[in-house]
Amino acid sequence: MVRQGANIAQTLVFIILIPLASAIASTTSDLSIRFDRVKQLLVQAQYSEAETEAILLHELALQHNDVSADGFLALGRLFQDASRFEVAKVMLSTALEDYTRQGELDKMTLPLLYLAIAERHLGNYSSALSFIQRGMSIAQVAQDQSAIAQLNIELGIVKQEMGEIEDALSVFMQALKFFREGNDKYQTSVCLLHIGDTYLMIDNYSLAHTYYQDAIEIIEQVPLGQGLSGKLYSRLGELHFNNNDIKNAMTSLEKSMTLLRQGDDKEALAETQILLAKVLVKNGDLEKGREILQEAIAFAIDSAQDKLIKEGRLALAHAYLQEHDYEQALIHARQGTVEARTQKDLRGQLSFLTVQLSTFVSLGDFEKALDIQSVIQQLREALLDTQNKAALEGLQAEIELVRQSHKFEKLEESKRLALAEAEREKLQSTLFWSMSLAILLVLFLVWSRYKQRQQTVLLRSEVKRQTLSLQEKNDELERAYRTLEEVSLRDPLTGLYNRQYLESQLPAEIKRSQFAANHGNDRTDNKTDLLCLLIDIDFFKKINDTYGHIAGDKVLTGFAQVLKEAFRPSDLIIRWGGEEFLVVCRYANREELPELAERCRDLVANTLFDVNLTSPISLTCSIGFSLLPPTHTEEFDTAWSQTFAVVDYALYAAKLSGRNGWVGVVETYDQERSQRLPIDTKFGFAASRLATSFNNIASIKWPDSLEE
């Protein structure tokens, strides 16, 4: 009876366990199939489907408590290679948790390194530094020098992107030394690449070029090094571009894209596309440049790479600005500003706001330009505060690392004391042990005091160095602010002053001139007058239509140089707008007006202008001038408004009279004369004295006479 009951129980156990074992085996097999499915989708570049399948795989593994740490680590690396960093983080975090749960310390460093890389690509530098610090602690305990060198490379990249150039170079050099001693050619080339990038950031093109060439010579000896070779040729292209060597830049970038497509490095390919687009835009191929930029931005948005999105959008805004498509430039600059503000990226906001500032200055909307400049200054101050905070956080992190190091040392010391205690129990020598323990404690206290003092000295030295570094950066920001202030008062194309500068200078100049005139004795000899000339390039629209806007820009730049030769350094030469220029001569005499106008007209007519054609072209100009102001008035707005109306009217008359000449008012009188001219009637002058380069005053065609 007992035996029969035992048989029944055994049968029931088998009935329960067999389906359970079958279910477990089925689940394991299903997960394995899903792993293979995700890998296949990634190989086929079906990224959206791969992400969906990977998330489902992740949930199933967690539900059945069947996590394969090695499998999720491999998937994380594949997603990272495809620039799908958010999903890569999920896979890598799962692998890290499983390794931690199983206590596999030697395997934890790798997922921490790849998590740091993912966070860095997503712009989360604080998280990236946290993962690097954790990986360093584990690698140091395990004495894994190779892992420490790999983490140093990633730490250098993060420091580089955060603008901490000195720290970045230091850790790159440490990694380079290790890989060179180990004859690891691939990683040696990687270190040389990043060191070159660091020097490129601080515009040290000579050193950057040296490191890139060294890296190329080494990587060409390594099989399957096309991806890294592509990145290196991309950097060489950027160097050539920065040196205005467009031909070599194009050659290097095209070779880079060929190599990167072979290595299937999509992120590096997108970065190279942005560089190639910049070169095309600078070379005048604006349409193709914009197409390449839009393709790169689409990839960056699809892979959620904020840094790449920012670089692409900034380059696109600059392209539209160069094309004078100010509306599109503003659209992309504003969108980039919003995205940078959402990401709390102060440097990105400054870059896009600078584009907006240049656009508004080009449009002549100085009120909005001043508003933008005010915001830029506020962001600079906020950026300085952020840098100060980052420096303090860096010091705190170093202190924490020292504290953990002391903790490990104390742990080792405790183990030694435990062994000594066991020995004391064996020898039963209480007195000897007490004396030994006392001596050890004294030595430990002395050693601890010495180490503490040494660490304090090091920390003080570091704080002093960081303070000097912050001061240098503050000085750089101050110089940049002054440069921006100067840029806001000058025309970006010709380098001449703009209307805003003129309006800030004129009121004081008019008052000075009127005061000198009221207290002077002989007005024919005194150089107290203020003279105004409005100069217009003849048939400028025809130049743009015939040779293109780039040729037109070269003409405007050359014309500005001619004006600088024609007038004195003390005269105000203003880019008024389009092809019009305005000159205000200070400390002059009104009788000099015809001579000044003729000198300018003659110099322009006898100057050849290079517009990148087989032969240069000739130009003429028309000039209208007047005394500033033409009549006695104390009100600045009235004086300036009246003067500009007179010179504009005179300029129009010069153009109607045949161009390549000048017409203007030398002075006005308070009493009427026998015959009033159309300009007297137009502006209510009692009488005036005119001068012209045409046959005589009667030959002048006035705008009002044409209307009649």
C-alpha cells in the first residue's frame, strides 16, 4: 500500500515538472530567435522595426527572468554602431544590471564604457562622466590597464566636447602611451585622431595636421581600418577648408565619404556630409550644399543626435545667410535656438543667436539686432557661471575619488590587522601584540597626516590652476563681446560702418560744426563745415544679373576700398544700403565739395574691378552732395532729414543727367535771387549755389521736371 502511494506521488511530480521544463525550454528558444531577428533587422538597416523588436525582447527577458547579459551587451553595441543611442542605453543597462547581480566585476567595465559613449553622443555629459568614473573605479580594483586606457579615451572626448582642452590632452596622452607600448596600432591611431581633433578645436592647424598624418600612416597598416581612415581624411578636409584650400578640402572629403561608406559608419558619414556641404556653399554651389545638409539633418533627427542636429542646422542657416535668403536663415536659426534652449545648451544658443544677429544687421533691422545682442550678453554671463560650477563639480569629483581610494586602503589595512590578531591568538603573546598594535597605529596616524597634508597642497594647487583658467576664459569672453560690438556697427560684407554707427556719431558732429560756424570769422578758409556725399554705383543691377551676386559682392568690396582711397581716414564712410554709400567729411570746407566729388568719380572710373572673370570690369558712379545741414537749424532730426533728402534729390538728378557725374548744393542763401532753381523750390531755399560736373546747371535734368 505504501509502495503504491509512493508510485502515485512520483507520477504526479513528473506530470507537473515535464510541462514546466518544456515551457522553460520553449521560452529560451523564443528569446534566442528574437535575438537573431533583431540582429538581422539591424544588418538590413530596418532600424525602426529593430528598435520595436528589441524593446519587446527586453520585456520578455525581464518577465521570464532569463536575461542574457552577453546577448544584450552585443545588441547594445550593434544599436550604438547604427547611431540608435536611446535603445542602445536600454540594452547596455540591462547587461550591466545582470553582470552586477552575478558579481562578474571583470565584465562590468565594458557596458559602463559603452553607456558613457551613448550618453556623450546624446549630449548628456554629466551622465557620461558618472559612467566613466564608475568604470575607472572597477578597472583600477581589477588592475585592468587596457580598460583604463579605453576609459581615458572616452574621458578625453567628453572633456574635449565640454571645452576642457588641457584635461582632454592629458588623458589622451596617457592612453596613447599605453597603446604605443602595447603596439596596438588601431587604438594608437584613435588616440592620435582625438589629439588632432583637440588641437583643431583651438585652431592649432599645424599640430593637428601632424597628428592626423601620423594616424593615417599607422592605420593604413591595419586591416579593416577603412572607417577610421575615413574619419582622418574628413579631419584633413576640415583643415584644408579652414585654410581656404577648397580644392584639397573637396578631395579629402570625397575620399573620406568613400571609406566611411565601406566601413558603414553612418554618424561619421553624416558629420563628413556637413563638412562637404560647408565647402560646397563656400565654393558657390549653394543648392547642392543645402541638399547634403538637409540629408545629414534628417539622419541626425532620426537617430536623436542633438549635437549633429545642431551642427547641421547651424551650417544650413549660414548657407542661407551667405545666399542672402534672410527669411530661411532666420527660420533655421530660430529653430536651432529653440532646440538648444530645450537642451539647456548655452553654447548652441549663442551660435544660433549670432546668426540671427548677423541676419538682422544685414536686413538693417537694428532694433531687433540690439535685442538679440542683449540676449547674447546674458547667455555669456550664464555660460561663465556654468563653467565656474563645472570647475567646482570637477574638484568635488576628484575629492570623492581620493576618498574612495582611502576607503580601499583602509579595507586592506583592516585585513592586515585581522591577520595580526589571529597570529596574536596563536602565539598568546598579549604584551607583544599590544606594543606592535600601538606602533602600527602611531605609524598609521603619522602616514595619514602626511598624506592629508600632501593632498591639501595638491588641491590648493588645482584650485589655483582652475581659477587662473577661469580668468583666462573670462578675458576671452570679454574680447569676444568687444569684437561682437564692433561687428554690430559695421557692414559684414565691406567692413565699412553702417547706419547705426552714423546715427550715433552725427548729432555731436552737427553741433560741433554749427558751433564752429557761429563763432568763426572767415567761412571760406575755416575747415569747420560738415559735408555729405551720397554715392551710387551706376548699373549695379546689371552687374548682378550678368555676373551673379557673388561678383556683385566683390564689386561692393572693391568699391569700398576705392572710397577709402578717395577720402581721408577722418571721414565717415558708410554702407548705406544696396549699392549706395554715404560719406560725411568732418573738419572740411564747403568749397571743397566739387573737388571731393570729382576726385571720387575719377578714381572709380579709372579703377578696374576683379570679379573672377578673364578680365576685370570698369565702373562709374553718380554722386549727390550737400552742406550738412544745408540751412541753419538746431534740431538734429530736422537737419539730418533735410540733408539726406537734398543729397538723394541731387543724386537722382545726376543719374537722370547721364550718370558718371555729380550734382550738389555748395551753400544756400537767406535772400532770394533773380532765378530760383527746381531744388530751391523743392526744399524751400531762398536761393542756393549749385555745382555740377555736367556742361552747366541748365543741362541738369531734375526729377520734378520729368514728372511734369
